Amino acid sequence: MGLVCLARLFRVPIRFDGKLAVTMVLGAINSGAPFLLFSIAASTLPAGYSAILNATTPLMGVLIGFMAFGERLTTAKVAGVLVGLVGVAVLTRAGPVSSSPAAWLSIAACLLATACYGLAGFLTKRWVAQQGGLDSRILALGSQFGAVLMLLPFAVWKGVSQPIEWTQVSAAVWFSILTLGLLCTSLAYVLYFRLIADLGPLKALSVTFLIPLFGVLWGGIFLGESVTFAHGGGAGLIGIALWLVLRTPAAADTPSSGAAAIKRSA
């Protein structure tokens, strides 16, 4: 709904030019599956953990780009992937969450979610760029249609198995839902698809490195989660990994190659 209002506000024609199915598949991969996986992980892991693991998205992008999309794998990128894995190990082995099968499954869910992000970035470039492009707001709208359809069966099952007492939902909860929907999803995905157009998929994915800083910070302030040296060590190693990955731009990931991915509007 937020994206429909945004399109109407800027008078963008809601027209997919035959690419609705493609954008919906992208939404299932880029939004639906990660949302479900991070929700599963949240039942075991603190928010700070999920935030730091989310920052491995560019590393997943490097691996997926090399294995499936012909991206050049440099020494720096290999080193970045290895250092990133060490960062994840430091976080999981030395952090405040005890090592258990449930914790490791939650960590695997987070990493699988970041792999979905990495895959979707390259698929957006290939499927949309090579087929004429779409306005970023329309691409975001179509992708969220796909995400909603994917998550609908899970929402129905959850609603039936654990009915919500709507009269007991506080104003703060409604405010949080609206903020997540309008600001953190609608506006965020418009900006994300525009970044893919301007910078290419790999560099666009690097924005996830901002997530650990705010994830750990908000977890400590609002959820009372502990902040340990493991958070700093794991995040620091992942930061070094990202610097190694991004400091040597690949030719296939330059702005000129990604600029056609999404149409710009006046």
C-alpha cells in the first residue's frame, strides 16, 4: 500500500511492461525468503547477532557472482570472504549466545537469507537490465507483491495456530508496524533498486554493513541486549572483509554496467 501511494504521489504510471512475473519472483527471493528466515532466527538469536550476520551480504554476493554470473574473483575478494567467515566464527563462538544446535540453525538461516539478497541483486541486473528496465518505484512495488504472496500461507497458518487478540495490540505496536512497512520497506526498497542502477549489484549490497552498527545499538537501547567484545571483534573482521571485497571494483560491476538496470524518472 505504501508503494502504491508513493507511485501515485509522484504520478508514476503503475505499468510493468510485461515484467510483473519477473519482479514478483525477485520479491520472493529478495524480500519474502529473507524475511521468513530472519524471523525464524529471531526466535533464538538476539537482534545484534542477526544484524551483524546480515552484513555478510556482500560476501555472499562475491561468491554467487563468481559461481553463477561470471564475476571475476580476485585475491582481495577471496581474502575478504575468508576474513568474513572468521568474523562470523568469532561472533558465534565468543558471543553471549551459547553454542547449540538451535543457535547454529538460526545462524544458518541468517546466512541463507543473505545469500538470497546476493542472488537477487544479480538477478535484478540480469532480468531487468537486459529487458529494458523499470522505474525503481514500480520494480519495488512488483517485488513486494511477490513477497506478500510468498508469505501469505505462513501468515495464515500463524494466524490460525496462534490467533492475535487485536484489541490487545498497543499503539506502539501499530506505530512499529507502520514504520517497518512504510519507511523500512517501501522507501528502503525504492532506494535499494536505485542503488543497483547507479552502482551495480555488489556495491549496492555493501549498504548492509551499516546494519550491525544500528542493529547492536538499537538492541542494546530498546531490547536490553548485551553488547560484548565479540560484537566488536566480529563486526570489525566483517568490516575488513568488506573493504577487501569492495576496494578493487570489478569491470562488470561499474556504474555504466548497472545504470541500465532501472529506468530513471524525472
